[in-house]
Amino acid sequence: MAEAGRAVGSPAAARRPVPPRAPAGRGRAVQVSVIVPVHNSECWLDECLKSVWEQDFKETMELSIFNDASKDGSAEIIEKWKIKLEDAGVPVIVGSNDSSQPRGVGFAKNQAVIQSSGTYLCFLDSDDVMMPQRVRLQHEAAVQHPNSIIGCQVRREPLESTERYTRWINNLTEEQLLTQVFTSHGPTVIMPTWFCSREWFFHVGKFDEGGKGVPEDLLFFYKHIQKGGEVFRVNHCLLLYRYHPQAATHSVLEGTIWNHRVRFLEDRVLSSWTSFTIWNAGKQGKKLYRSLSPANRKKVAAFCDVDEKKITKGFYTYEESEERPKRKIPICHFRDATPPFIICVKLDLTGGAFETNLNTLNLKEGMDYYHFN
């Protein structure tokens, strides 16, 4: 098993000759379509498409690119790699939106999927780079897990960016891939690592095409879970995952994501609970309380915390509540609180103090508590 966060394969491995691949000729089904949406990606596109060319997958594979109104040199780079890849036995399908305005990443991904024909879909962002064994290892996993989104571990570039997030991506346990779907980190396997069957993709129902500001990957992931989909991670680092200011992720408002997360939590967890405790009597815990539906606010039995100042206050009253009389919700020490908990404390930020406190209660994640922050 590869060490989390470390690239698999030496630089020498990345330069090795590409193995012969079964040609995707007439009448021969394509096993894997690599799906690449492109918008003004000339800085990274060469490296991205070279990583498709370097895959060691021996079965049939095609590349499906959708160029969404790029105004830079992306189209020329695509044409150059189309020739190279087709010479290596990889058909390339190129679609484009030639209007002056991009339609957004959800639309571009959907178009790239629609114009492709592979039994399996391997999603790749135009600013990321695959390790040579990515398609092969994820294809093997997808065959074994037909209703799953398959992810993998990643190496962040630059290395020191989003360290907590990268640790979270790479180290979630098999159970946590399904229990930690409510946190602010988003999908427990990140979108640029997704690999799934075409059949399952259309069963879930394509990406939201609302455009800029829409968290299309999060919404798809939630629909996937709601339809009984599983989540599986290949425990090898198979993607170089770039962090930069132009990334589409930065265009999504935090408030939009918060609202989707709260509704998903209410639907998946709180609908089956009669009462619960919010762990965090500070800003985040109170914000969650205020965001809940009136029916779910009534289920909040208490807030709990470790901060003596907050505990000494004794209770919290939501002043804007329309209830009469307004409820006084008790605030107690976490050791005196009654599970189940919705935990609004950020993980991996307190030098292990919070995690130690949680472990002393001997609770089961996914039954006695869920993380929300």
C-alpha cells in the first residue's frame, strides 16, 4: 500500500515507454473514457494530457474533452495531443462551446460524458496530473464495486497548501468515507479522483448545470449517496492535485455549501433522531442550531462544550425564534451530555485535545455522533 500523500512511481517510471494498448477499433467496446472539462487551461493542459498518454492501462481507453469557451491556447494544445494520443491507440473526442461565455464546469463535464462511449468514466481536471497506474487501479476497483464512486489518495501541489484537508482526504477510514460526508470538506473522495461506471453515472443523473457558484460535485455526491451509492478509495496516491487561485472551487460561496450541508444532514440523519446534542456552544454550534428547520430545532436537547465560561452561562436562547415562550437550551460539559451528538468542532486543529475528549466517551461514529465541521 502506498504511503498517504506520497506519489507512487519514480520519475524514471513516468518516462518509461507507454505499453501497447488494445486498439478501440470498430465494434470494440471502449472500457474507459477519461473525461476532461477545459476552460482557459493552457498553463497546465500539456502536463495533464501527457499523463493520459502515460497510463499503463492495457485495455481500450479514449479521451473525451469538452472545451468550454476557452480564449487562450487550450485548443491548440488539445489538437497537438489528439494526434499523439491517436498515434498511441487512444481515440480522442473533442467537443466545444464556441460562444463567448463559458457554460460552467457542470455543463462541460456532462457534455464530455455524453459524447464519450466508455463503460467506465475517469474524471480528470485539466489542471491535475494522473500517475501512470491511475486508470488501471481504479478500473480494477470499479469492476469490484459497481455502484460506487471510486476515489484515490492525492499529492497536493504546492505541498504545503491545505495540509489539514489533504490529510483528511488521504486518511479517512473505509467507514468514514460514508460517515464524514457532512463536513465542510465536502465529498469524502474528491471530484478530480472520481471513477465510476457510465451506467451508475446516469442512474444518479448528471451534474447540475447552474454554472459559476454551484457546487456541482457536492450536489452529485449527495444524490449518489441518496440513491444508495457506495464510496471506495484506492489507497495509492494516483493524482497530483493542484491548488491555485483560478480553481473553480473558489467561485462557490460558503453560505451556499452550508445550506446544502444542513439540508443533507437533516434528510440523512436528523429525520430519524428524536433528540440530540450539539457539541459546541460557540459560534458554529449556534449557527447550526439557527439553520435547522423548526422541527429539528425542537429536537436539540442541549449544547455541550469544554469551555467553562460557556458552560457557566447555563443556557442558550435563540432570540429570533418565533416560539413563545422562547426555549432555554441547556449548555453542559461534554461528559455530562447525552448522545447522539452533531459535532461542530473542527478536526485536527486542537493538537489532539478534542479527539482525545471524544475518544474517552467510547462512542461509535455514524451511530452515536456525526461530524459536521
